[in-house]
Amino acid sequence: MKFGIDRLLAEPELRKPLEGKRVALIAHPASVTLDLTHSLDALIAAGVNVTSAFGPQHGLKGDKQDNMVETADEADPQYGIPVFSLYGEVRRPTPAMMDSAGVFLFDLQDLGCRIYTFVTTLLYLLEEAAKAGKSVWVLDRPNPAGRPVEGTLLLPGQESFVGAAPMPMRHGLTMGEMGHWFIRHFGLDVDYRVVDMHYWLPEAEPGFGWPETRIWINPSPNAANLNMARAYAGTVMLEGTTLSEGRGTTRPLEVLFGAPDVDAKAVLAEMHRLAPDWLAGCALRECWFEPTFHKHSGMLCNALMIHAEGGFYSHEAFRPWRLQALTFKAIRRLYPDYPIWRDFPYEYELERLAIDVINGGPALREWVDDAAAEPGDLDALAARDEAQWREEISDLLIY
């Protein structure tokens, strides 16, 4: 099984169009080959004329731990080439950045979730490449969450850096496939190609998208394992709440919540009462933690840990977006006045509530806060959007 970078390095005919071209690489710490050589080092060793590199959110080195921590431009200390930040003074490549190369190799490991900002970085790159007459190649990598689709579509006018376009939270595509959808949806005229993977089986056990032959390397500091990648389309919503997502612990974004003033056992019982089928496909375990930083730092928090792994995991049954929504609903039922929603500037959005930015609209928050709203109401809304998305992308699937 080969990722796009491995094929590009192993097959000279794939690299031939790069001869005589100035090449840029968009990468992060998970941009490695099968033998764990970083893509930048491997491409230069293979004779590719890499003249610049780009780092997305968290940086080329992946050293920026928290969200909304910017990275500065720098020069690579070994190769002397400029390393431009796409999460600093700008998030969209500038004309000067685009002038640094003719072909842009995009080699970012994604998590299969709309809010994971590497998706938006791809769109911005494609748009600027179309303006500048540049080429974009995606060196494709697996979607570790696999093919399942879940969540409501982002509403028109709700676009942001964590919501590039009207797609659901869990989109089911690889970055190579997503590039094709962006080009069609936005009518982009750009030279685009995908160096596709060989023998990627998105529905094969046990990884269901993540091959056993590849080790996991964090694409961002808090994406520590496959369990997190599977849960992320739900747990990322905690970023828009006062509830802890586990930052400041060793297992961030693998909990449905953590709080010093919420009874996890009671919340779990209420979830079972409200919509027991939404808990399928994983195991939930009460736990305790004390964050060393971030929300509730230094306070003992009661929490629910998600185990979408091992024998507990059912690929088709696990629906993290609904599971997280149900957690909010249960907390609202048990604690009607609890200040769930966190009001703060989130990913450069200053006017809307963070939870609405994350969900691409207010529907989920309104459902949680409406005492009369039942699980079936949200399910019907999401099911309609999910069916629409599956139909829309059906002809773009490469694998």
C-alpha cells in the first residue's frame, strides 16, 4: 500500500513533469514517507527542485500546541529555502508566495472533518493557483475516518476558516478527492492532478481507512491517534463550549466532555434515555482528569471517554457528531441553566458564537437549547443533508 508521496518517489515517470520546474511543498510533521523520512527531505534527495515550503495551522514543524497560535515565516536552516506560514499574518497564499514556485505539492494528512483547517488551506491554495496560473498536485493520503458521512451542511454565508464550503462535518473524502469537488463547486480553472494512493481500502478492517502498515504520526499536536481521528467530527464541537475537550491532558479530543461541575454518570444515563441508538459503535467510560492548561486548568473534572477502537468499534454504527450533540442535549436537560456555549473570538470570527462557526450555522445549538426538540428532529435535518452530500460526491470517489 503506497501513499501519494511514496508513489511520486518510487515512480520516475510521475516525477518527470517536475523536471526543470520550481516546486513548493505544503507539509507538516505527518508528511512522511513509508520509512518516516519527511517529504521535504525525500523530495530534495530525489532531485526535485524544491524552492519553497509552506506550513499550515500548527506550523511545518507542528510545534504550535494550541488553536489560534500563529506561526511566523522563516528560512529552512538546512536548505535555505523560505518556509511560508499559512497560519500567521495570512491564511491565504499571497502573490509573492505563489511566485516562489510553479508547481505546488500538497502533502497534508487530513482527519476527514470539515473543521480541520487543512481542508480550507487546500481551497485557498487552489483559488490562488487558479489566479496565478500555477499547478497544484495533491499527494494523496488516507482519510482515517473512512467513508461515512455525518452532519448538517454548512449554510451559505456561514463560511469561515473552519468551514470552507457547504459540506457536512464528516465529509468522507481524501484531500485529492476534495480538490476535485472544490474545483467543480467553485468553477476553478486550475491545473490540478492527484497522485493517488495504491491499494487504499477505505472500508477494510481493522483500520477502516487507516492501513495497518503505516504508523500514526500526529498531523497536529492534539491528533494523537486513530481513536481521536474517528471521534474528532464530534469532539471538536467542544471547542465552542465551556466544557473541556481534554486539552492539557494526554488524551485531548477523545472525551465527550470534562467539567468540575457536571456528573458524568448522570449525563450518560440521560443520553441512554434520550437516544440509545446514538451511542452505538463505541464504548463510553467515565473518567477523571485535571487539565494542566486550558479550560478548568488545575481543577478535577468528571468526564466521559470515547473508545472508538478495538472490539468496541463499529465503523457503520459510530456517529460521533450525533453522539456529541446528544451529550450537549443531556447536559441541557439535567442542567437547564448551565452556560454550555462559550462566547469568544474563534478562528478569526468575531461576531458569531463559536459553536455556530463550528457547525456552519445555528441549527445544532438551537436544537440543544429547545426544550421541546427531540433527537428525531436533528436526525431528520442531518439525514437530509447527508444524503444530498453522498449524491453530490458519488462521481468523485477515486478509491
